[in-house]
Amino acid sequence: MPDGEEPRKHITEALGGRYVAPSDEERVERERVRNLIQAVLSCYRALVSQEADETRRAELQAEEALYTEESRRQISMSAAERQEVLRTYPELLARLRADLS
């Protein structure tokens, strides 16, 4: 290591904190949220690929983009946001699956 350089630290340590692992319940909740978001996103992708009407396809692609962003940020969701997903996405998923049938 060059003179004057400190060894690299994990970001948590560098910020003066310590890592606290999520509880088993939180891990299960995060997995359920991830699975729901992925299922909804998958439905939107399928609907986009099936849609012949360009206007409706554009609407579905906008929704797909929204849920793609949800998928990207799901790891940093707050507990309240995760609870909102768990509360609302099952109904949305059921509607999307019905549209696919």
C-alpha cells in the first residue's frame, strides 16, 4: 500500500455504523415482495408481447417501465413500502393473469 493511504473499509464501517442482518421475518418479507414484483413485471411483458394495438401496447410498455423501476429499487424499499406491495400486488397480479387468459 502506498504511503499515506489508509486501508479500504466497508462502507458501513467507514460511515461509523455496523452491519445488522435482517431478521428471518424481514428476509421472508423481502423475498415475497421481490417475487410479487417479478410476477407483475412478467405479466406486463407478456401482455406487451401479445398486444397488437399500438396505443394499448404503448400504455402497457409504460406500466412495464414502472414495474421495471420497482424491481430495481425493491432492495431499498422501506418496511411501509414493502407492506404496500404485499397488500396491493396480489390483486393486481390476479387481474393481470386474468387479462392473459
